[in-house]
Amino acid sequence: MNHRLLLISLGMMISLSLNFHPLNGQDNTYKYFYRIYFRDKGTYHTSNFTPAGLFSQRAVERRQKEGISGLDYKDLPVYPGYLDSISSRGLTLHCTSRWMNTGLFKSKDPADLTSIQSLPFIENVKLVKNPLVKKGSEDKLALETNLVAEVYNEPIKMLNGDLVHASGYLGTGKLIAVLDGGFTNADKISSLDELRSRSGITATFDFVKRSGSVYDYHKHGTYVLSILAGIFESYIEGSGPGADYMLLRTEDTASEFPAEEDFWAAGAEYADSAGCDIISSSLGYFKFDDPSMDYKYSDMDGRTAFVTRAADAAASKGIVVVNSAGNERDNAWMHIIAPSDGDSVLAIGAVNADKVLAPFSSAGPSFDRRIKPDVSAQGVAVPVQADLPDETGWSGTVLAGNGTSFSCPVISGMIACVMQAVPRAKASEIVSVIREVSDQYNSPDSLYGYGIPDMVNAIVFLQKKFLTEPSGTVTIGPNPFISFLNIRFRDNPEFIRIEIYNPLGILIRNIYHEHYLNLSLTINELQSLKQGMYIMRINIAKGTFTYKVIKVGK
């Protein structure tokens, strides 16, 4: 069985207008798809555009934070004159990729490519889908599910993610793009009630059918989304329940052809234009319905597969790209699959609740001998939801799923929490730190990669890099203060209790966190206090500290 991995991708309509040409659904009579590579971008030049003219404000701000100034060649749209020239020869445009400078065209019958290949602006033409259908009707996205796991938040606790959540980091303010094969019932299941009620699904689009609806076709994406954003007391705890999500269908579950790599690239560019922070992908490619199109292990070198080069392009734009390593180690292939071989892609392997490698988790390294997978997380008995209650009630709608498709979103959501905790950290820095705080960093291998990451250590490591170290164990300021007080810690406080007393010794503010890993805490809304001196007592793991603070102003 070809277990496939799916991605979360979030996007923007401005990208759609540039890279996608919508129709009223996809005509199933189109049997042949051709990827056409162009030599250049025609008369387009970076001086013809501005970032604000091509991307959303959120995307522009992400690029600025990442230190990306101006535009580069990959940012430019595919030249429309070239697209029109191809269309005039009888082919229909499906989508484009500005990063790869390609157009995906389709036809009902085999196309005569002679006149197209002779055009001076054409670099190459590749058939990426034909009517050949593999024998059998197996579900290529089918993953094993069992009864619900005994410990509902076990995957989160393995990463110390429960402490991250307890400290108030839920991925709030971050945007995750999910690329998958469908999101059946994601508009209905109970674990996503809170996500829907706060309008946390910011966009949906189907790049296969070219429509706005994604709540059909397959429930694999719904499983993935429930791991990311689900909240179902005692049954599901999402890894990034406070993040926002874009649901993008890029996988054609009816067949398996390289054209789906083009859908993936279009979805990722859509997510980039919207300003997404993370792409979570549980999709992967190596074997197709037409064996002549298959990849070889030697192609898993980070430079060959179309989808891998697109994923690395996304990472170059300041997006953290997280992809499942694959479920192939107990099959003939055994290896990681594209795009998890990407140099800048964080490839995720799978372990069970005892941190033992899952027998299906694809093996590395990449063909060019880089450490892959990068890290591992629980991918066995992960609580998931996609089915609606039946006559028996809600019981049975939460299952335990197995696959690197499920270890991937565990990591993706936790990365959103890290981003929230350290907003100044760049995408590449976060990817590097996730590897460094894993338990096999000093002795990585081709099965676990760098091991299982500790997300508390990731946050502390990054905060120490971006926050000025205080002169003492605990410092406060400004003092005197007007409306807020900021407390800085030299080390992880572990827990925190803050008491503020007025001049009469009466307790007026009491703040308590059983688990607290932030090196900074800000107490807001103090402007209503009367002017004068107050006593602040701070209790953390390293002791109790008492300060006199003075309130001034109104």
C-alpha cells in the first residue's frame, strides 16, 4: 500500500489570480496533463512589481521579518503571453508555478507537442498524467485506525508540549497551511467546534477540481486537522489549537500521477501569498500509476523531484515546511519520499508511545547522505476524528491513527507554539533549533533522525538568543511604572506565583502558573492603580524575590 502524506497549506486569493485560472470544476474528460517548463519570465522583471502588489500584507511582513528584501526571479508570475501561446494550440491551462516557472496544461486527447516544443521560450515538455489506471481500487491515503488511545494527550506530552500549552502558547496568531486530499466532515465534527466558532479556518481551495469546496473527497485531511486544532476534552488535544488554518486540497485521491506535484506547488504558492507561517504536509511521492513516471531512490537527493524543489522554494520564502517522512520502511521501497528529502524541509518520522520506532516509518538518509528523517514524534495510536456520530452517539468517533501522516501535524502545531513564544525567530532558526533540542542530536541516525524534540528547550533556547539576559535571576521594569510591569528571568522559572500588595498590605493581584517556561512575563492593565508604592513578591523554582515598585501617572 502506498501510504501518502498530506500537507497543510494556507493561501491568498491574490496568488490565485496570478497562478491559477479557475473554471467551474474540473472536466473529467481531460485525460492528459503536460508540465511545460519556460526558459524565462518574458518581459517581466523584478522592477515591474512590488511585494505589496504581489502578496498580502501578512506575507510582506513575514518576508521583512525573515530579512527578505525586494523580489527575486521566483516571485515573478509566469509570463501570460507564453501561457496564451500554448492555449492557442489547443491545450487548456490548469495551474502554474511561479517558483518553477511552469504551466500545467491538459487535453482530452494526446496533444501534438511538435509545434509547442519548437517555440523559442519552451525549455521542456513533460507528460505528467495519462489515462493509465493501476489495477485494483485500494485507497492510497488509507491509514490504519484503531480504538481511541488510552492517553489522549500522549503525543503532546512526549514533546513536553503540555508544558508549552500550560504556559499559554497555543499557536495563537500563526497561520498553518494544510495540503491534503480532502477534509470530509471538517465542517461538522465536534473536536473542531471551537476552531470553526472563532473563524479559525481562514481559506479553503481545491486545486484538483479548481473550486472553493474541500469538505469532501477524503477524511485523511480531517484526521490531520483534528490532530492540529482539535479540542475534545479527555479525547483530543490539538498540537496548535490556537492557530489559524487554510485547508487546501492538492491531492487527487482517484489516481497517482506527477501532476499532483504541480497541484502541491500551486497550493504552496497560494499559502505563501497569504502569508502563512507553516506548511504541514502529509503527502509524498515516489510511485505512480504509470511505472515509467516513478522516481528512483537516487532522485531523493533534494534536487530532483519537482515537489521537493517547490518545497525548498517555500522554505526560502520564510515558511517552515513540515512533511511526513513516509510509511514505506515495511514495503519494498523502504526510503523517505519526496518532498521530505528537501534540504530545508523538516521530515518527520514516527514512534510509538514508548518512543520505539514504528515499523512503517520510512528510513533515511537522503540519497546524498543527509540525515533524514530530521526528527520523530508519536505516529502510533494518535487520537484522530473525522467521522460523525451514529445511532450509538458520539462514542467511536475518536480513533487512534497510525502513520507518519499523523506524527507530522503533531510537530507542525507545536512549531506554531514555538513561533508564538519567540516571534522574532526566523523560520530557518526554528528548523535548526528543533533538530538541536532533539534527544539524538549528538548521534543522529537514518531511522529516528535527530530524535524526539523537547519543545520547552526549543523555546528557552530561542528566547535566550533574542532576549537580553537580565542582570539578576529576576529583574522587573519599568520602575516606576504607569500601566504595565515586565518581569524577566535568567532561566526557565518552571512555575510562577506573583503577588502584589498595596501600602496597607492588602493583596490586590495574584497570578499563578503551575507550569511556566517563558523568560518574560508582562502584567498589563495596571493603569487603574492609585499612585504610590507597592510590594511585589515573585516565587519561582529558584526562590522567592521581593521588590518595591512605584506607580506614577494616571
